[in-house]
Amino acid sequence: MEINSRPVVVKRMPERVNGRTAREFLRDVQPFLSADRPQLVFDLSQVAQLDAAGVEMLLRCMSEAHKRDGDLKLAAPSPQACVVLELTRTERLFEIYETSTDAARSFSGFLPNAMRQQLLHRRPHAPAA
Amino acid sequence: MRLKADALVALHKDAAALNALRECIRVRVMDIRGMILIDSASAAIESGFALMPCFIPGLIEVAGKSALQRTAERFNHFGVSQVTAVIEGQSSDSWLKPLSGVSQTLASPDRFWRASETAFNDLVQAGAELVILVRLGAYAEIDFESMVQSHLDGHCRVSQAARSGQPMDIFCISASRRNDAASLFRSHLTRCRSDCPLFESAGYFNPLAEPLDLRQFAIDILTLQTQTAPAGIQVRPGVWTAPRAQIEKGARVLAPAFVGSFARVRSGAVVTRCSSIEHHAQVDCGTVVENSTVLPYCSLGAALELAHSVAGFSRVWNLRRGCVVEINDKKLLRHVSETSGNKLLVSAAELVAYLPRQFWRGIFGQPASPQPDLNAALRQTSPTLGSASGYRAPACDSEAANEFPSNLVVARTHGNQ
């Protein structure tokens, strides 16, 4: 059986996310959001400043992804981003992972066991230590 | 009878001896004066405070009063009524508030120590015999009476308070020892030319060196760990409000908490867990303030959650994460103008900007998209299935769709669940 696993798109967010940069970022990710069942990870490790427009953009992206039966996850948020997400009470709406790899890997976590096993078998083996 | 006369003579002699003794032990009132130094050098050590312009911990109000005010009150408590404060700053600084019983002198940074020495000499000229010198930063509750007694008993020229063997910037200086005082001021309180015995104090101490200390200070005051109390009156057990604080109907202030003068807690807001809303600060509707300090003139936006933080001057110090975040978004955090004229101008400008924007939106804005009707949506065949297939959903022709309540929604926590 061939498993057609959908790609996980990882995007790094800019250092300053204000109204203007949020619009630009949304324009960049719009093609991915428009796809069927989009799987997106936003890397927030570089974010030093995040304002209400940035948070609104994140919520909009999540809403768009959910509309198409996909999901948006956040990865490696900087302390500054964490503070703003906590301040705006939005940190509980997102799945947040420590690294982008963890976030991307989490998408396969919802696959049925049989499919997950096949995916694991297809992965190249790690070199022996 | 003779025996009685002898007794009277003896009694008379005793009274004379008693008077002589009284003359010997008559307590002379000593002229002791207080001096408080506040410079930015102690404030700029820690990175958290260094990021804040014009921020000196000794002047920032915590639970309604600054460390300067609390130290001055403590001097008064111990009978030291004349207090001089030398504060580093410019004459144009508007944040300096007059304090009763405290004469304040502003000195520029380059002349701060010179001005301090001059202020000390002025106190001596005015008749002071002993000067207690306190440098803020750190707030310490010293038993000044015991310290002075220890200083006098030890015939010291200069003595210094210490906590657990660590010297603090609190000195007792004999006014006649001007050279010792001069060397102390010229070395920025780091060196004394004569022997400087330590006076060990076990009272409350807070270094006020970083935002965490500021928060801890608020907690200690509100939980009555200190001898100093929050400003204002206790309206409920553990809840203090200063005069003209506004707590709107529907707002909840849970003990222990403090709301400062002219501060405003709007409807639906919650202030809890040793939170302190300082004067002229605002907490907008629905915002939760938990274990946090909102500094003076800071306005928190609506429906936020500020926890374990110190907010003010367009910044949030998150104490759990140990980081400072600069927030320039007025929806989240803004600095309220300190003068009423500025406030009026800002309000007028906001109104002037708001009305044309609303007109523009009303005339040229896009019409709102019609709300999709659930029943109509249920009767439609999914476009992905295609009309050519002839598929019709079971609910399409029946009235079953009407059986569903119109407010039925499906909430998903995660996309793939």
C-alpha cells in the first residue's frame, strides 16, 4: 500500500511582527493555506517583537488551516513571543513545540498505527554510532 | 520625737542626693538628621532596570509609596524629623513629587556626589550632631535607635549597617567628623578613612535591584511582612485602595491586592494574588492581573492576561521567563500621559482620527458578506461530489435538517483530531 503523506511546510517568522510584516507574511503563506488539508509549522525562534496584528495573523492562519481540515502548529517560540502569546491568552489555542522538527513530526502522530509503522519503515536508517 | 527629727533630716539629705543624681543623668536631646541619596548608578547595575529610561527603583511607587517615602516615614517613626534627599536627575524632570518633611535636592549625574557632600555640610551647619545616611537602591528596615546607640557606645566616627556580615549603604556619621564624611562621599560610599564598625541588622531587606525584587517588595508589603504598610485604606481584609481609585462595577479585586490613587479597574477585570495597580494605571475590561505589578501611568488593554510580571513604560518583565518585552502596540500596553493637558490632547487627537475613519469605512468599505444559512447549506449537495453523480444527501429532501438547533457548532481543538 502506498502512503501519500502530505508535506509539512515550516516557515520562519520575521524578527518583528507588526501590522506590515504580518500582512507580508500572510501573503507568503497564503498559497500553503489554500492547499487541501494544509500542514503548517511557524518557527517563532527569531521573533523579538510581536504585536496584536501579529497575533491576529496567527489566529487567521490557524482558522484558514482548520477550514481546510489542516492545522497550524508553532515551534521554538522565543521568550518574547511566549510573553505576548500568554498576554493575549492565545498560547492555549496553539500546539507549541520546542523545535520545528518536533512540530513537523507531530503531524504524523495522528496517523493510524499501521500507516505510522509503514512510514517509519520507509525512513532511512540512522547511521550507527 | 528626736528620732523623728533625725529621720526627717535623713530624708531631706536623700532628696538632695536624688536631685543631684537627676542633674547628672539628665538626657540631652541630640540633633539627629536623616539623609537619603538616590542615584541611578545603583539602578543601572541590573539589565532589567537599565532598559528603562528614567527608572530609579528608589523612586518607583510600590503599593502606593516609593522606597524614598517609606524610608522618610521610618526616619520620622524614630524621631528623625528633618530629612534631606539628594536625587540624581535634571531640574526639568516632572516625576519628582514633593514629600512632607523631606527637603529634596536634584543634582545632575556629574555633580551628584559633590551635591551630597554639600548637603551633608549644610546639615552640620544647621546644628546636626549625627547624620544617618541611607543610599537607595536597597530598602532596609533598620532599627535606627539601636544603630545610633551602638554608634555612641562605640565612640565611632562612622559606623555602617550590615546584614549577615554584608555591609549595606547605610551609615551613621558623627557630624563633627567632616573629613571622614568627605572621604566617604568622595569614594562614592566605598571607603572610609577611619575605622568603620558594622552594626548588624536583622530587619527586612530588599535589594530592589531588579524587577523581581520590585515584585517581591509588593508581595511583602501586601502580606504584611514589612513594618511599612500599603498606602490608602483597607476596604476589605487584604484589599487596599488609595483615594480616588476607581473600581468599576463588575470588576473583581481579590485579596491581597492594592489599587492606587486615580487608578482604574474596569468592568470585568480581575486583580488577584498580591497584584498591585499603582497610581494612574488602568486595567481595561476583562483583563486578568495575577501576581503582577502595573507601574504608574501604565494602561493595560482589554481581555489580556498579565501574570507573574511587572508592566510599565511600554515594557513587560516576565518574571517566570526572566525576559523583558518591549510592546509598542497600544491595544496591549500603553503609557498614559502624566499631565491632564496631554491627556486631553491625546483624547482629542484620537477622536479626530476616529470619526473620519468611520465615515470612510461606512461609505467606501466593502459590504459585509451575507451570513450563510445552515439549512440552505445542508440542502446543497457538496460541490466535490458533483451534480452529475446524482448523489443527494439524505437530509436534503427531508426536514431532518430543521431538527438541528441553529446554534449547533462543532469545536475542534486540533486539526487532525
